Amino acid sequence: MMALSNRDLQLTELNGGGSSDGDDREDEWLLNNYDGKKERIGDGMRRIQVGVTGMTCAACSNSVEGALMGLKGVAKASVALLQNKADVVFDPDLVKDEDIKNAIEDAGFEAEILAESSTSGPKPQGTIVGQYTIGGMTCAACVNSVEGILRGLPGVKRAVVALATSLGEVEYDPTVISKDDIANAIEDAGFEASFVQSSGQDKILLQVTGVLCELDAHFLEGILSNFKGVRQFRFDKISGELEVLFDPEALSSRSLVDGIAGRSNGKFQIRVMNPFARMTSRDSEETSNMFRLFISSLFLSIPVFFIRVICPHIPLVYALLLWRCGPFLMGDWLNWALVSVVQFVIGKRFYTAAGRALRNGSTNMDVLVALGTSAAYFYSVGALLYGVVTGFWSPTYFETSAMLITFVLFGKYLEILAKGKTSDAIKKLVELAPATALLVVKDKGKCIEEREIDALLIQSGDTLKVLPGTKLPADGIVVWGTSYVNESMVTGEAVPVLKEINSPVIGGTINLHGVLHIQATKVGSDAVLSQIISLVETAQMSKAPIQKFADFVASIFVPIVVTLALFTWLCWYVAGVLGAYPEQWLPENGTHFVFALMFSISVVVIACPCALGLATPTAVMVATGVGANNGVLIKGGDALERAQKIKYVIFDKTGTLTQGRATVTTAKVFTKMDRGEFLTLVASAEASSEHPLAKAVVDYARHFHFFDDPSLNPDGQSHSKESTGSGWLLDVSDFSALPGRGIQCFISGKQVLVGNRKLLNESGITIPDHVESFVVELEESARTGILVAYDDNLIGVMGIADPVKREAAVVVEGLLKMGVRPVMVTGDNWRTAHAVAREIGIQDVMADVMPAGKADAVRSFQKDGSIVAMVGDGINDSPALAAADVGMAIGAGTDIAIEAADYVLMRNSLEDVIIAIDLSRKTFARIRLNYIFAMAYNVIAIPIAAGVFFPSLGIKLPPWAAGACMALSSVSVVCSSLLLRRYKKPRLTTILEITVE
């Protein structure tokens, strides 16, 4: 291992500082101010993940959590036993990464800070500080001028310029302004500017081939040392892994990789290592290591078993074993030698883990294994030495120790294999990501080169060529070409989607037919696939509240078992001394002490806390993977636990129960104005509005003029860009949008009002009875009536409808059959809302509810302690999603980062609500079954091992058989959880009890 010099800047990364500019949009306000059920990292806090090696059961994970929470500055620590990882949130001003690593290692486990999943740039949590050299300053006035310019730039929070050193330090938000923009602003003011470095940092993990000797290693060191922006690096000559910490503002990951390859003249071949793939390889390494230990133990234990069981029936071999060699028989020497290797070489891991647990004041399964095997081994050694001294040869139980370790290792191997199956979802998602991409290099808009690059080095703005049958390398938009793309692996939609210019695409999906050029927009951790992987991984690391029960039992389990074992030995020994059982029960040359000891050892080794510890996390892990495969992303075990108890499901109407595509269905004129003139007037007024209904009005008017009017379209063909532009609209002045009412403006000097009844009533315009009746008729047919007034006279009404999703009624009925009560909440008027509700069968409706009031609607159903789910599709639903016990964001598509939701339903299908609830119920039914099995196993197995049934039924478990039972118990629980992989999403026909002939 070679660690090279650290050239870190003395700059402090700042987080979230600075006040708001005060002009945030409403959607940002909603996201930042919903109430606090959802976890957020506080200002100044940092989150990292740490790989932890050596954990074997829930007691170990509890020890690690305790060690981490004991550090001053750690706000939260969650340890996932199955993933061998810890998720830590901490204050970087009080505790450092290395302190966290050391705390875990001091607890007796191995720790490694895991690299971030992003390789394409940092994810700044706030502002960073950049340094610039500024030339041309001659006096304090120049300094004031530069500082004034910098402080006036958007995104700049602080700027300090030093005349003596010609340096400027600028604190800025990289999501608002770039380092180049700052330099350009300085140069525009007449000074020279050059970026030096920043406080931001990123990490990349590379696989380097071509380093064959120490000279090559020094050559690589020299290349990296001369890179501007490289702060620290570490190269492992054995594995070829190179970890580089660099300043992303000064150096991009692609420039780094290309630079190493170029400066070495091709001697070093560089490949970016995917952090997720790296973790998968570690799991494979752990499996292989455990298999080697098991095979080694088995290879050494078989001769011991033969010596004890088979050889006595083979006279020649048995005579050889009875040959005395020094103080012991040859068979005793062989047993002692073989079992010592098994006990202290192969079984060293149990002693190490047990010692680690005891040092931390806790106990785990390794303590039980170490106690049981040590008791059998050291008793056997003692029996041999006692025989040498006294001449009384008691039976030995070397085979018990060897077979016990072998069976435990076999059980651990099967357990690791089974646990590996539970993480298949992440492995499949990682495999979706393409390895390479075709980068199109352009000059003045013309393609001058195409070259293959590592897909992990794609940068935002890159133009990429996608051939038919290949995976799209990144999220982006199509800039050239037309094709169909299979997005089923991400969204669950089986039908290929047409992609043409300006269509969004998702990385990892498959281009089916034509060649596409796409422009990358989201890369690294911003990409949809990365966010899905992160979401699934985070969910699998989370602990369901029911897991607390298992953690508590694990913390007291081993002391109770050891106490029971001592009590068992005492009872059998005292009973034997008192003659309570016949001497025939004793083994040949055995004593009451040995007879009682075998029962005691069996109790120690048969008890298994692992089965309890694995009951919940394995089921949650499988369920999150199954959900991801069905387009339902679950954010944690706590969400699963709440979802299985849902009593109410509150649906937002627009875009959730309806298709979210408003269309004009009726346009009625109540004056002598021409229909076309009426539509032109309304469209001209609405053209300046951003409301979805306004767009529907403009689209309807455009369609009427350019497709329905034969004089304007005699050939029925498509129209020129000029004819369908805005030239046909009238000039508008004094436009203003009136929230909750409509819009007003002036056309040809006369006022135009387009909106609802409230707008016209406030303006003193009377609505005639026949117009009111017409509007009521529209509302009762689930349409929204838009009133239009011109020059203080009501001239017409437009009816706008948003069609209900075809599956809405069936899903509502399905929820009712499942015992869940659906509710609809909407900002529409009472009549329209009830008309939609009648159409789909919802009885409970809350109308005229503004976005901020949806959260209050959710709380009103929570008053009696009921579990309430909220299903919404937009940012304006975020407060309600956060307020609900279970928030479900539907139709997320390419926008996965919905922090307010517990479930992200990738498809725009209401059926996924039923899948989410059904999967949650089946998962927790499986968890309960796992707990029943784990508890029943211990309740039944421990009395049998203690010999409770031996006097009456003659049932007795030798220690090696007890070890086999213990090993298989945890495997059985994991296999039980794996049955969830066979989950089939419910068919609505089955839920509704419909017979399809």
C-alpha cells in the first residue's frame, strides 16, 4: 500500500449558509417547509456509509451502533447486518471520517469508508469556497471594485480580495453560478482572473493495470502529483485499485482518467470502478472465503469422524489406531492434531469475534460457538492428560468440536448464499447500467470524432450516440434521430415508447430500432438508475420498528442461554450424584460430570439468536427488491410496516385519478359573436397564462382555426410554422392572473375576464339563469365551466374536462374489497368533484381544497389513530405526502427524487397502489411467520438439547447434531424470506372476485 502526500487546501466547505433571496417559487417553498415526518440531514451535517466486516448477528450490529452513537457529533447511526454497512450522519466540525472508522475498529470490527456512488461531479449540499488569482489590481479602490462586482453576482454569498497576495476568495453556490462565470465577471471588469482551487472535493476509484514494479508505481505517483486539483491518492499495488481525492472545480473525472492514460503514453490502462459493482464483488469474495473455510474444516473433520465411527469396524485400521505412541494412542494423537487445526486455525474467526463482543460488553452467536467447541475440545484434552496421570481413560469428544465447527461454517455459508439472493435486485439494477458510451465530439456544430468512453465518465452536456439494440448510457434528451425505447426495466411499462427530438430518455433503457443522438442531462448520482439503486439500498438498510424486538432479544439471549446451560449441567450432575437416573445411561468409561457436560454443550450450541436477527431484515430486503422489479420503490422497512395497516387512501384528483391532460369539450357562445372570433378572443387572453387550463383553451382554439376551417386548410395537410404560431392572436395589454379566480386583461381597449363565478361576481357582472344552468350541467357531468366576459358582458362558456384514468374505478373497488377506504381531495368545485367521485365509486370527497389545505385533510383522517396514505403526483402534493403516514408519489417517471414520499410508484398506474399495499401485507405476514419459526425453534430445541425428554422418550441430541440444527435454523429463516421472490402482483379480477370465462 502506498499513500502519497496530502496536498489539501486550508479551505472549509460551507453548507447551506446564507439567507434566502426572498423570491423562491411556491414549489420550492412547499418542498422546504412541509412538516417533519421525513428525515433530512440538517444544515452543516454530513452523511457517509462505512463498510463493516466481522458482524455475525444482531448483537454485533448493536455494538457497532453503540460505538458510533458514543462519538460526540454523531447525530444518527444505522447499521445493516445483511449489507455489512453503517450509515452515519454527523457534524464534520466535531467528528471526522477517520474518527468514525477508528470507533468501529476499536469495537473490534474492520471498517472502510465507502466511496460515493457519483463519479461525474460532486453533490454540493450548499456553498463552496473558490480561490482566484486576480491580476491588474493596484490599490484599495481596485479591491473594492472587484469585491463589489463579485458580491453582486447571483449565487455569490461572500467575496474577499487581498491586494498583497492578488488572491480572491469567493463563497458561491455551484448550482447557481460556475467558477468560470466568476472569472469572466472579474475579466469583464478589466482585471485578469484565473481559478486556483476550491473547497469542494470528490472521490473516484480506479482500476489501474500496467503497474508491474516499484518503478511503475513511482511513475504513476509522479503523474498524479503533477495534476492540478489532485489532493490525495492511495494506490494498492496488490489489487491495482487507485483511490483519488480531487477538486471537481479544477479537474473533472474524465480529464483525470484521460490524463493518466495520456501522460503514461498508454502504459497504464484505467477503468472506473462502479461502487455498487465493487460491493457485489466483495460479497462474492466473502462467499468464496466462507466456502474455503467450510471445505477445509470438512476435509479435516471427516478423518476424525471415521476414527470415531467407522474405524472400530475395520480391525486392521483399528489396531493401528490403538498402537501406543508415547503417552497416547495413535488415534488420540491424530484426533488431537486434526481438531487443533480446526479449532484454532479454521475456527479462529469465532474466537476473534467472541473476544471482540466480550470486550464491548456484549454477547453474540460467536460466543456460544466458542464456548461450546472450547468446552468439548478442552475437556477432551483434559481427559487425555488425566489418563496419563491417573491411568483412568475417560472418553474424548474431539469429533464433537470438529463437527460442530464444520456444521456452523456450513450454515454460515448457506446463510451468506441465501442473503446474497436477497440483494439480487440491486445486482440486477447495477447490471442495467452500460459499461461504455460513444461520445460524439463536435466542433462548431459538426461531428469531428466518435470515441468510446467509460459510461461512468459521462458529463452533463455530452452528446452521445446510441446504436440500435444498445443501452442508453445516460439520462438526457434526444437531439437527433427517432426510435422506440424499451423502458420496462426502469418504469415497468411493457410497451416501447416513441422517442424523437426533445424527448427525455432514461439511462439503462434499451434503444430498439433507430440511431439516436442524446444530450446527457443527468449523470452520476443524479441519474434515474443511480437514484433507484440508492433508494433500494437505503430501504434495505433501514430497520422496521418490529426489528427493535429482535434487537432487544439478541441483547439478552446469550446470557440467558449460558445460564440455562449451566443450570442444565448442574441439574444432570446433581441428579447423577444423587442416583436419580441409572448408571446405564452413562457412556462407556464416562462420569456424571461428562454426561451432564454433553447436555450443557448441546444447549449452548443449539440456541440461535441469528434466526431472530434475520427475520425482519431479510424479508424487507427481498420485498424492496420485488417492489423495484414491479415499479414500486419502497423507501424503508418502517414504510412497509405502516403500509400494511392502511385504513384510508387519499387520492389527489388531477393527474392522479385523472389523466392530467385537460381538454376543451364544449365552447358555447351566448351572444351574436362568431364562434371563431370568440375562440380567438379567449385564446389571446389565456396565451399569457401558465395555467394548464389556459393551455387547453389555446390548443383548442388553434385546432379550430387551422384544422377545422377549410378555408385556412384546403389540402388538409399540416401547416407551416408561421400559420400555427402566435400571429393569429390579438394584442393583449395589462394582463394579470388572479389566483383562485382566473385572469383579466384588455384587448382593443376593452376588458376581458376569463375565470369562475367569483371573478365575474367581484367585477359586478351578472350571470343569467340560463348560463348558470348550463354551467351547473357541465359541473354535474364532471367538467369545469369557464366563464368569459368581454366589455362587462358575459359572452360565453367553455367546458373543460380531464378524463378519468380507465383503471380508477376498478382500483377504487379493489381497495374497498381489501378493507381500505378511498377518499378524493381536490381544489375543484363541489359539483365537479362529486361528479368525478360518482364516476369512479368514491364516497368520501373533499372539494375546494387548496394545495396547502391537503395536509390538513390528511390530518383530519388521522385523528382517531388511523393509518392514512396519500397518493399524489405533483410538488403541490408534497405537504400532504409528508403529513400522511404513508406517502405515495405516483407517475414519478424520470423524477425519482421525491423526498416527501415513502413509496415512489414509477408507472402512472393506480394499480400500483394496490401492489404497494398488498406487498406490504404479504411481507409482514412473512416477517411474523419468520418470528414464529425462530421463536418456536428455540422454545422447542433448547428443552430437547437440555435432555428434558430423554428420561421419558430417550430423545438425546449430541452436541454435533445440535450444531447442525443451529446452523440450519438461520438458513431456514432466510429461505422463508426468499419465498417472497415468488410474489405475484394481485390481479384485479381476483380481488373483485370476477370470473373471466
